[in-house]
Amino acid sequence: MLTERRAVAALRVFLVVLFGVLLVFQTLSLPGGIAYSTSQNPHDANLRWPLTAIAVFLVLCVQVVLVATWKLLTLVKKDRIFTTASLKWVDAIVWAVAAAWVVVGMLVFVGFNADDPGMPMVLTLVTVGITVLGLLMVVMRALLRQATTLRSDLEAVI
């Protein structure tokens, strides 16, 4: 039990750090990097704002996942993870991943119009990673629902 509390506390610290780093990327690094890249390649100048919007939206999806994870950790700490309250936060993660997958589809379109052959490979990697994460979350949600039902049945018997 002590190990679980330490893990939750450490995870919360790293979630805050990750959220802060993502915020810096979302507001400073990504828009500046994309602007610089498109200024170096004038034929890609029309991709500046779509790429910036897509990148910022992807980071926003990750931030939603981090907030939902924080809320799930709160439920773990209160020993309420196997309640229906946790399902809405898992649903938030699934929807954030689904939203990110739609944007990745747009990125694939932009990637195939790019001259650099590395871009489609990176986009394929990101698409596969997001798809695996989304499917994993759907499976985890089903397991959480089953565990919640079993705990409710057990509490009704007791």
C-alpha cells in the first residue's frame, strides 16, 4: 500500500511536469518551429497554419489525457476506482485519443504532399501509436466496467 501511494505521488509530479512541458511546446516551440521550417522552405508556406493548428490540437488531446489520468489517480487514492465515476474519465481518454486519430488522418494527407520522405514515416508511426493507445483504452474500459459490476454485486451481497 505504501508503494502504491509513492507511485501515485511520483506519477502526479511527472504528470504536472509533462503538462508544463506540453504547454511550452503548445504555445512557443511548435508554432515557432513550424514557422521557421516553412520560412526555410517557401513552397511549404501554405502548410504553416494547418500544421500549427494540428500540432496544437494534438498537444491539447494529450493534455486532456493527462487531466483524466490525474482524476483517475484521485479515485485510486480514495479507493473508488471501481465505481461508475471512473468510467467518465476513461471515456474522456478514449474520446481524446479518437479526436487525435482524426487529426492524424489530416496529418497523413499533409505528409503525402510534403517533399521530405521522412515525414510520411513519422506520421505513420504516430498514427499506429495513437491507434494502439486508443484500442488499448477501449479494452481497459471494458475491463473496468466488468470490475465495477463485480464490485457492485459483491457489495450488494455483503
